[in-house]
Amino acid sequence: MTANDKYEVYAIRYAERSNRIRADSFIFTDDHTSVHPMDYFIWLIRNDERTILVDTGYDAKEATQRDRPILIEPSAALADVGVAPDSIDSIIVTHLHYDHAGGLAQFPQARLHLQEAEMVYATGPCMCHGALKMPFTADHVCETVKRVYAGKVTFHDGTAEIAPGISVHKTGGHSRGLQCVRIETA
């Protein structure tokens, strides 16, 4: 790892849902009514050579539609740390659920990094089932398809290096093409 491969990593909280109950956290009914709060984050990885966003969060429109208020628009939160949307080189999309891919349109210049299995899942027959399609929003998936046609998506099948010291790893589970991000640190 060279000096140019050292990164600053920011966890940026953009929304919270304090009134969430356990039953809201599971695909199938859960009888528990205890509070199960949730915070929503995007992640910024940067150094002198590159600026990478991990997920984009969701915007005010999606917040209203899903009754999930935001604390700050993700793009405004990035501005607070000196990052303009057009300065994002790449976006690692961990998966295409609304709270991870809902702000893609705010970053039109960025190249997306996505597991091929996630795209197949989000555009395939599984989306005919209400419980499976619930966390997806068609507009966000369509934005990803537009990026494919614009040549701005790199698909991965498993583990891949995004940049020196940054890799993605397919884990599946929560969504078929879920990927996690590994950042080497000193």
C-alpha cells in the first residue's frame, strides 16, 4: 500500500427512523411490537486521487412515499464535508434497495459498481412477488439500467478490486447480489 492508497472514510448519517418496530424489520409478520430504531448511512471514501461513495441513500421524494423522514439530503450531507455530487468518481452500490440506491440520479457522472447477481435479481421474475419487490423502487432500478446503456456500470461476479486497497465481496442474503466493501487501512 502506497501513500496514495490511504483513504479517509466517512460514515454519514442522513436519516433515522426512531418509531420503527420489530415487525417492520422482517419480510414476514413478526408479532413483536418493541421499538426497533434504525439509522441510515452512506459512506464516503476519499484520498487525493479518488472519491468513492458507498450507496446513495434515498431522497426527500422517497422519504415521503415511504414515510421515512430524512435528517438531511445525502448530497447536502456530502457538501458539508466538501464533496460535490459531480466529484464522485464511483459509487459502490451494495444492493439496489431504495435506501441504498435511491439517490443515484443525484450523481450522474459516477461509475457504478454492482454485483451482476443483484441486477439480475432486481430486474427478474422475483420482482413479481410483493414481499420481494417491496424494498426496491422501479425508478431506481431503471436509473441503473440507464447507466448500463450509458456504459457507466461495472458488473462484478464475486470479489473484485475497485481501486488499490478497496475491494467488494459478494455476500448475498439480504438481497441476492448484496456486496460488502473492504478498505485496507494502515
